[in-house]
Amino acid sequence: MYLQANHAGLRSLARLLLGLTVDGVQHWHHWHLDDLNSLEEGSAPLTITQLPDEHMDSAPSI
């Protein structure tokens, strides 16, 4: 799998990822990214989820 983005897209993704690390964000909070709400048409959909630490052993790695 490849993630391709221009500078603005990478900054936007970084903000989303950092947002999931803020104190008070609930476990399992997530973002759905697809061509209907934030990605260019034809992009593969992606869901970014903040998992509790105890679930990290069973989570797929990238």
C-alpha cells in the first residue's frame, strides 16, 4: 500500500493524526477518509482509528 499526497494533503493528514493523540479523545475515535468527504475522486477509502493500548497487539501494522 502506498500513501500519496501533495504538501497540503500531508499536512492535513498530520493534523488528523495529531488530533487523535490529544488528551480527552475517546478510544476508538476515528476518521473516515474517502472521495466523498476529503480525498480526491478515485482515491481508496481509509479509516484512521485511535485504539486503546491493550488492543495494539492484535491490530494490523503498517
